Amino acid sequence: MEGLRLELGLRVRERSAAVRVARAHGEWVEWQAIVDIARDLNAQVDAEPSPLRRLVLRSAVALTIGQQFGLSEGQVCGRVAVAERVMACTPGVWAAFEAGRLDERRIREISGAVMKLEEPASWARLERLVIDYAEAHTVAQLRTWLLRFVARVESERFNARADDARGDRRVQVTHVEDGMAWINAYVPSFVAAAADRRLDAAAKSAAGDPDDVRTHAQRRADIFSEWLLAADHKPASVAIDIAVTIPVLSLSGSNGEPALSADGHWAIPASWALDPDIDAIPFWHRLLIDPVTDDVLTHEYLGRYPPDVLRRALQFRDPTCRAPGCTKPADRCDIDHRTPWPEGPTTGNNLWALCRKHHTLKGHQILRWTLPDGTTCSAA
């Protein structure tokens, strides 16, 4: 039975890989055709002697292409801009698209990162590293990886953009149908992350009332409204944790590398996290992580369940569920023994975060995957 299951799994992987390559190459064929047609039409427009006629004809290029491919003018312009940027700055990425290694979703994400980078050396470094990573990871994981890459490789420009954007912080209210409205707040990432966790914690703590039939989302919305309308404007009495990792050299001012959130979904200039005024926010934690020793994870415990200090450290180390492709935050996951307890110790190197779904699948040996050291994970 085990041999049959492995054989079926191999067949599924082979067939799905072939389909992914064919689909991605088909996307490239369409994109390349759009770019080639746009270039040809624009060349014809440039040959027109009349400036006014050139202006009129150029505005019709995207419309003409869109009608043939079933796309809007905006979609045509967007694809041409993305393609031209990738081909000019990272031609190897475009070649990987042609080979079916990358699909259009990944090309768009990479193009967005290229647009934020200004140095040719940064483009070359991105091209060298991103193809293999993008091919082996989900779009969500690639997006997070690119965020970190851009923030670290050209940290000074990232910091300058972040300072400018922070100056544009605002709140907008948009009224829509059925007596409802959206409240949109453009605020620093650490503030939004803290607000999100605080709302989540408050909504969960309010879920114990048996007469409360509201959903979790409804409780969050109601609590958010109560906080906004509170007359005293005092901080909510809900304890939460926000963690960022700060490079050692950033503490001494030797470089401008940003501080990254524990889950890798956002980054802020290190100077923001070091601002003494931020100590007024009680939930803020600044973590200096030693990439070599990770001392907080080196203690061994005799019990099965990790103490709070180790659990918190694991959530900082494993920002999301460790199942491939899963982005469930670690603080909403179970702490699982890779090698089952008591054979496996309750130590940092034998524990990881798994969301309830993947923890259950792993426990029933339905889900298995390969660890970085090459071993297969399938134990309960």
C-alpha cells in the first residue's frame, strides 16, 4: 500500500509539473506576441510625418491589441510595461518565463520589485537569486521574499520611500450601498500589525459569552467601532506582541538595513523601531537575533508542552506554518514535535509551527514533505 501511494504521488507530481510548464509557456507566448505587436505598431506610428497623427495613432495601439486578445487597454498597457521592464533589467527572468519555469503571476511580482530597484547591480543580483526561489515557492512566499530583498539590497532608498510614505498617512471613509461604509487607514505597518493582533485578541476574549451569536469578523468590527468612538481614547487593555528583527549593524548605524517583521510580511526602517518615542506603545518588542547561536532556543525541557518563553521564541523563528506554501501566522498555529515526544525532545530544533489543518494531515500521515536536510517528514 505504501509503495502504491508513493508511486501515485510521483505520477501526480510529474503530470502536474508538465501542466505547469505548458501553461506558463503558453502565457509567455501571449505576452511575447502582445509585446511584438505593440513594438511593430509603435514603429509604424513613429514613421508618420504628422505629430498630430502620431499622437492619435499611438493612443489607438493598446485598443487595437486589446480587441484582438480580449483585453482592456489598461491590461495591454500593463503587460507591455511589465514585459519591457523585465526584459530590459532581468532578461534571465524573461527566459525562465519562456521556458515555463515561471508564470505570469510571478513575472508581475518580480517586475514590481525591479521597478523599486535603481542600481543595475541590484537587478543582476535579483536575477541571479530569484528564478530558483520563485520556481520552488508560492506567489505569496515570493512576494514576501521580494519585499525583504528590495528592503535590504537598496536599504537607503527603502528608508527614504518609507519616510515619505509615512508623511502621507491618512484615514479615508467611503460610503457604499446598503447603509455601510469602508474606513481605510494608511498607517505605518507596525501600527497596522499591532491593531490587527489587538483586534483579534479582543474578539477572541469576547467569544466566551454563550449568548453572543456574532461571528469573529463581526466582533472585530464592533470592537473596532467601539475603540474609535471611545470618549477617553485610552489604549485598549489587551496584551499583544509585535516582533521585528533588527540587523546588528543597523543598531550601530553602520548600515541602513531595515527591521523585518517576524512573519516577513512587512518591513520598516530600523530607525523607526529605535525611536525612543515608540516606547510609549506597550506592545512593542525589539528583538536582536543572533543568526548563529539562537540562544533562546537552545534549552531542553523534559515536559511535552513547551513553556511560554520557548513557544514565543518559536513563533518568532517560524513566522508562519512550516508546511510548504502555507502562510498561516505562527501565533495561530500549533507547536508540533518533528520527531514525536517522548522520543523527540521538547527543544527548539525539534519543534516547529504547524497550522491545525497541516498538523492534522501530518498526524494522519496524509501529508508529507521533504525537509531541508533531505529527510521526509510524515511522523505524527
